[in-house]
Amino acid sequence: MGDSLGGFSRPTTPQSYEQNESGPTYQESSTPPTEVYMGAAKIYGQGKSFMDQFDAHEHAHHRSDNLFYPFASKQDWEIASWLCRSNLSMNSVDEFLSLELVRFYLL
């Protein structure tokens, strides 16, 4: 394996660098080093992320005019944010959104 160092052995010099008096000198390469693991997973390209789909939506151009898109206003966003953070069931949220006062406000 290598020289004996107080019960430890020195690993052999990898072929990616040369050994000289001043220590290891790495060889310059234009490509980054690559380690190959047989049987490792493979990458077959990339799918669209959520933000890619969000930006590709037909109404995404409204984001440049409306900070709270896809909501119509800050108030609409606040209602949706509060409902999502509340412990209400989906049925209760639906009942709240079907109230005439809220439906009128959201129109």
C-alpha cells in the first residue's frame, strides 16, 4: 500500500497528480474531475419546475402589473393567506367563500 507511518500506511499516489520533492502537483485540466460509480442513478434531462409552469401560464404577464398575482389585490391575498393558515377544514373554507358578503367582495 505504501510507507509505514507509525502503524498507519500511506496511500499510494493517485494518477491524477505527480509526486516531487515539494509534494503533490495537480495536473491542469479544462474539465472538472469526475468520479464514476457503477450502478449509480442517471439523469435523463430536466422536467419543468413549478416556477417554469407558473411563468408559462397564459396570464403570467399580469405579474408585472400586479404584485399579488394570481390574486386580484392585496386584500384577496390576505384572505387566502389567512384561510390557508387557519385550522379550518376545506368544507368550512368553502362555506365561508360561499357567503354572499364574501362572494360580493371577491367579485
